[in-house]
Amino acid sequence: MLTRSRKAFRAFLATSITAVLTATLVSAVPTTASAATPTEIATFPADSPGVTAPDTVVFAGATGLLHHRVGGAALTWTDYGTGTSRPAPALDGVAPATIHPGGGDHIAVYGTATGGTVAVGVPGSASLTSRAVPDGYQVVAVGADGTRAVVFAAGGSAPPSMKLLDLSTGALSDIGGVPSTVVFDSAVRADGADHVLLSYRTDRTATTVQHLLLDLTADTGSPVSGLPASSTVTMTPEVIAWPVATADGQPAVAVLRQSTVLAGGSQDPVVVPIPANPSYEWLPDGDHLVAAPAAAANTPPAGPVLDIPFDGTASHTLLPARVSMLVQAADGSVVVAGGASAASAAVHRFVPADSGALADETVLAPAAVQSSNAGLVMAHGNLRHVESYPTVTGQVRMRLYNHGVAPDADPTGAPYGPVDGGLLPLTTQPCATDQTCVRGVDGAAGGITVIDAGTQGNSSVFNLYDAAVTGTSYFLGKADARVVDASRDWVVVDSASTGNQYVLDPAANALVSTAPSTGAALWQNLLYRATASNVVTEYELSPTAEPRLVRRIQVGAPCQPDEVQVTQHWLYWSCAGVAGIRDLTGNVAFAVPPGPAELGDGFLVQQDSLGLQLIDVHTEAAAQPVRLASLPAGALSDDRNVGWTVDRYSGDVAYVSADDSVHVLATEVPASPPTGSAVSRDFTSPRESYPWTSQATFDRPVSGWKVTLTRKATGEVLFTEAGGATRQLASASWDGKLPDGSYAPNGDYRFQWYGTVDGTSMPFTGASGTMQVLCGARVFRDYYCAGSGGLMRDDTTNYDAGLELGASDGGLHAGPSTSYWPLGAGGYSMLIPFGDLNGDGHDDLLVRNNSGEVGGYLGDGGGYFERGVSEHVTIGSGYGGFTAIVSTGDLNGDGIDDLVVRNSAGVLYFKAGTGKSQFKPGVRFTAGWNKYVKLIGAGDLDGDGCGDLLAVDGDGVMWFYRGTKDGKFATKVRIGAGWAKYNAVIGVGDITGDGIPDLIARDSAGTIWRYDGTGHATWSTKAQIATGWSKYALF
């Protein structure tokens, strides 16, 4: 939405490369009240990542689980049966990695150090009980409801020692069931209740690993056979399970019941096949395996969760998606976070039901992830909000969200809302050290520009992120890079370590220039750099050349600015605690208060201790500040493009409030006249289905647009295309045809883009240009298919013939090629420039040989006719008796060029063209035409759409014969005398660019004179355009 008043003030001042603009800084003391009354025009609630993130499970006990919220550290205990939760204050500050199962609902807190203490208790209790650990021993397992611990001592020359520790009394005892001389491994598996699985060898030299199932309460052990030497064994109070392979090499799990081991029965495990490709991780649960695809390194868990029964019945899906690892609870059940999709994950517990199946209990419902502001930029009426949010993996990510402020063609579609591809890299350079935010810059074609610091420490990449794409990137190789500014096609980046400033062309993935770091800004394709005290130099950027110096601007600064901003014709600078603004269209500069600021079109927004204030400068002076908003307290003293931002194109201001919502304000400061640019094709060739295309870039959002194509010769608008709202870009295409499907006339056209701002359609300066219609509808004598007239001349000294073409400048210019046409004794008596003989849209050439035969050479729009090269058609014989053969254009209104011939008796005949390389039989018009020494085909001289004829009599008087569209001519009209002095008079079509056929005449001295047509069968005052043409035969 745009509510700013639009008033036409100034046109951008073009200067030469030697121009120097000077200015004297005037006081910053505001003398007038601001004309602006800012109003809020939009509010966007805090953006949510749109996913749930289940709590992270730290420990799953027999009756409840210990967990913490994503992004939080406080631990909570939740009861399975009732769902009630209570805090676990005894675990405040305790690292989750030191929390271990202690049997049942008990936990044990210990690390890897020897001696010290182990703390045991039930989560959610006020405190834990601390128990001493003997010196030299470390705890490796706790069970029996936190009353027994297995401790291990290794070191020195003595064999590693494993003991059972009574945590109540502190007494140590040997492990029962094996000789005291065995050598234990430190790996111990606990079942979550009263038993642990120990691995040992009979002595240090033994290679066979044996296993013992130890009852912690009775200190008795039972041997277990068939287990692997590795530590891949999993235990529950009911079973011992480990990975194996089936006879055919497929993955499987061997399951052995504890009760069988303890009873001394036959230890034959059940083998349960599991899926392969991909590999699966699994946990036992009653008479089932709960399995899911194994997560790759550094990859979040994913994929379905399966129930695989021990009895070999078909597996089925428990959850379509998961987002956490599988967790074995102390009672043997399995806990996992997942759901119908990763976006709606809850914490589920699967327990054996009376039916033998696994029952699904939702322990913790899905919890929405809360996001926080991490960045804010705005350009062209499109607001981009970066939000940070914690993930289930413990990372904090930043994501881009777009919001349309100004109208657009599809404000509900991408890229508005969560941006596909808008997840910023984990290595995105933060706005400040130890802060989760990014200070991006908007305005580039790809969207917001940020720095990706990479993972190598010295390899920075600057990136663009926008809708549905991950944008473009340029490897800069500077770890401390900082984005200075961006325009649609350019980005400026500084590096503190090198002291250099880099201008980048993202689309070409190219470095355009390198210079010392200084204050710099971009506006469209112009670069502004502070180059000395009080001097900012303006450069024009090009993708194919070094920046071109345009002018040096004295901005009124007492120092070399270290910050420069440009918007429209306003330039802001600051250095050494002072700041000012320079109007680039005039000799006006004035001071403004220093401090973090962003420049808009005719205004400045500053951040102070109270929040944001607006200073209206559109009257070329700093008005009294207007309070815009208060800002929430934060860690940044400079919150630009993080907590607030200015759209320098639309003129709006946005800020983030304490609840993470974004508020957009219209400043109501009068705007500068609109400007734009356009990238367009140079021509359209309608007969070849080659359209003219143009893309306009507007400097501000518009509620509607149009583009017009005007024929330069006549000022007539022949094409208009219009569209609706757009924030920046609009595209148009024209096939070179008129609304009735006919071809537009060849020639030069002007195009102009318009935009509708505040209900008024206005031209956008700079979004205009010229183009041509080529090989569309011919105009008279259009040899080169481009809308300009001309003539054919043949050098009588060497018969080198060629075209002299008009270029809308009133002159004649040599065509691109010549050919050989020998006149007289050489074989030819006449060359007759003709219109379109065969209907292909190109001017052709008729020639008569000395035998009186007439043939046609067909043109291709290239202005070239050559015997043996150009396509030839035979017209007929018997033309030798004609003293004049004249092409006048269309005389009978059928759109096909015709011919007028005069015989030796002075009778005039009309020969209608067929458009098929022939003429119809001649129709007698009148006699008495021998009195004319010259008959001249000049095209349509009076604008009635019909070809006309000029005649010069023996007294040098010129007469006009108007064509009547029936193959005849109206009564002659006297034009004027004085034409006897010319030995050649040729109708050349339009060579002045006004769309009206012109005439040239050659005098006896070989001078060429141009007579401009008026459109009323008269001529303007003659003008000399060439000399030295005596040697030419002209046609």
C-alpha cells in the first residue's frame, strides 16, 4: 500500500565526466515543522517456522520421562499415565550428557572421572542424594532403583578391576559368578531395572570374550553364550538383543530372553529379520522391534517408524515420520518423537498391549516452535523478515519470510510468506559477535544480500536469497566481509582485513572493481564513493568495463565520509561525528544530526535512545524531527536492518516491536518524480515472428502500468500494453502487428513506460527508448526494409550501382553493397525501383534490357540486387517502345504496387500488379503525355492512401496527378515552375523521418537538392544535401 503524495519536482541532472558539483553546508538546526504525518499502513504478526518441535528426551524411566523444550535448558519430568509435568530443579545446570539411567525411575549423575561422587534420585524431586565413589574407580552403570553401582578401575600393572558398589553403605564387593582373577571390559549394558551385562576374559592373554548377566540386588551372575565381542548389545528387563545376519546375508536381530538365561535354560535366540537398504536402527519392545531408517552422520533422524513382531508376522508403520532418535525406556518400552509428518511431531511411547500389539501413547503433544526477530529489510514494497528459531537438534536456524506491503500481481503466491530456499546457512555472518541476527541489505535482483562466512575461516561467500531459489553466490575469500549496499544488478562489499572495497556483478558472478574501503552507495547503475575530504565521486557501472567516472561532488563535509547513502537525488554522508545531506540536482547541502540513520526519498530516519525519529528534508532543509516509534531494548546500539529498516524505493519505514510483530509506516513525505529503466530488444520483425520485448524496472511500486509504442514519423500510438500492480518489474511484448492483424509500418518507433502512482498514470523517466519495425508493412522506396526511403544510382563511368538510403536525417547514405548494372551499350536501358513485386514484403527492382524485355530482381530486405545472385523473374517483352516506366505505388486500392507506362505516342497506360511477379494487361488512361519531359512516381503525396504521379512539362512546370484508387488520376494540379534546371527528379520516399514522401532533384552541376513533402502535394523550401553527382544515372 502506498499513500505518499507524488509531486513532480526535479529531473535528474546529467553531467559530463569533468563536472564538479560544489556546495556549502548549512546549519542542521531545524527551522520548519515537518510536512509529514506518518501513518501505520500494515502490521505483520511474528512469523512462525510453521513446524512443531517435540521436546528432547533426556531419560525415559518406568513411569515417566525427563525432557526439555527445544531451545530451552530447564528440565521437566512428565508422568506417562497422568500427563502431569513438574520441574526438575535438582537438575538445574546439570549437563544432559552426565544424566544416566539408575534403574526404574531413578537417574544417576556422573561423569568419566574417578573418585568423587555420584548423585542418584528421582527426577522432579527437590534434590538428589550424593554418594561417594571410591578413589581410583569410575561409575559405569547404576541400577536397582539407584542403590547399586558397577564401578571400574584401570591403570598401572594390575588387571582392570570391576566391583559392585552398595551406594547406601559405600561397600565394595567382587562380582559374583566369576573368579576374581578375570579381566573385565569397561563396557557395561544395563537393562533399566536390576541387571547389567558384563564382558570379560579369563586373563590378559585370552582372546575369547565371555559375558555375564549380573543381578545387582543379589550379586549373582549367570553366563550368557553366543553374544558378539562388540558392544552392540541392547538390553531391556525382558530381553537381550544384538545384530546378526540371516543365512542369506540379510540383516536381522537375535533376541534372547533374560528369564531363559537366569533359569539356566537353553540359550537359543529368536532371529528377527529387519529391512535393508537403507540400514535400520532398532530397539526391542515386548515381543516386537521398533525400527526406523538409520540417520546418517550430521543428518537429523527421519523416515517411518516400523513395528516388526518377533513372530514373523508382517511389519507395519507406527509413525510415518520421526524427528528424534529411538529411546529405550526403563520398563522396556520405546519412546520416539514423530507423527504424520515432521511438521506435527509429538513424543510417543509404544508399550505392549494385552492384545500382544504395541499401543501408542502420546506423552507430549506437538509444541509450536517460537521464533525471534533476526533481521529486517524492505525494498520496492516487499518486506523481508528474518526469524531465528531453535531446532530439535539443538541448532538455531534463521529463515527468510517475505510480506507484500505494496500491491503486486499475486500477493498471496510465492515468494510471499515462508520462502522456499530461504533457510540461511548455519555459517551466515551474524550482525554482531555472539548474536543470532543478520544485517542484510535489500535491493538486488535476487533478494536480500548477506555474507556466508563458510567453514574454513577465511572463505567468505556473499549470497542472495529469495523466492523458490537459493540465489546466487560469489566466492570472495574474505572472512570479515561486510555488505555495504546493493542495487538491482550490483553489490558493494568491504573487507576490514584487506582494507579493500569490492564491486560485484552477481548475475555474471564477477568482480567488477577493487578499491580502498570508504563510504559508498549504489543507486541503479551508479556507484558513489567518498574519495577525499568533502568529495564523493559518482561512477557509472558496466558489466563489461571498469567504472566510468561521471562527476565529483562536493558534499559539504569537513572530512572524508565513511558512510554514504543515496536515494533518488538525495545523498547522505557522515564522518567524524557529523552528518549531512546533499541534493544531487542542485547546489544545496545541509547538516543533519549524527547517529545511526537510513535515507529515504526526501527524509531521514534516525535511531536514538528513545527509538526512531523521522526528519523531513524534502524542502532541502532538515525539519523538526517527528517521533515514529519506540524500539524494544536490545543488545544492539545500531539496529538498522535488524530491528528497523527503510524502503528507499517506496518511502515506507518498518520496525519490529517487542512481540516480534512488524509495523510498516507510510511517511507521507512528498516523493521525487518517478524514474525507471528498461531493457528492450532493438526491433521486431513481424514476418519472421520475432517480437519486440521490453522489461521495465520501476523505482517504486505501482498500482498499474502500461507501455506505448509511437511511430516517430507520425506521432501515432500503434501499440499499447497494460498490466496491473507490480512492485518493481513489468514485461511487454509486441509482434509488430496492428489490432486488425496487419503489419505495422516499417520505421523508427519510440516506447515509453508509464506507472500508476496514487491513481495517476505518469511516465517513468529513463524507462523509454527507441526501436524499429523491420520488414513489416513497407513504405515507399523502402529498399532496406527499415522504413526509410532512398534511390538507386549507377555510376556511368564503371556501372557500379548501389542504393543511397535515407536515415530520417534528411540525407542520403551509401548502402551496404554495390552491384554491376551496365547501361546503354552494356545491355540495359532502364532500372526501375519498384515496390513489392511478389508479395513477400520486400522492395524489388525492375530492369529493361536493350531488347525491350523487362525482368524483376527480388529483394530480401538487405538493399542488394545483383545479376546471377538475386532471385530473378521474367515479366515480359515488348517494353522497348515505352518512353517512361514508372512505379507509383498502389493505384487501385488493392494493396499491391502497380505500374504506369507511356508509349512513344504519348498514351499513358495503367498496369495493375498481381503480387505474383506479374502485371495485368495495360489499361489505357489518356493520351497527350508526350508534353511531359519527366514522369515521377513519388508515392502518396497527399495522405489519402493512394499512389500519385508527378509530371514536369517542357516549360519546367511541375504538375500533380492525384491517384483515385481506381487505376486513374484526377485532374492535374499545378505545383510550380522552375524545374527545368534539373536533369533528374526522383521520388525517394521519406528520408526526413516525418512519414511523408520527399523529392530530390539534381542540377547541371551535380548538386542534389532535397524537397520535403508536406503531405498536401506541395514541397517545402529546397535544401542542398550532396554535390558531385553528375556521373550518376539516378532511378
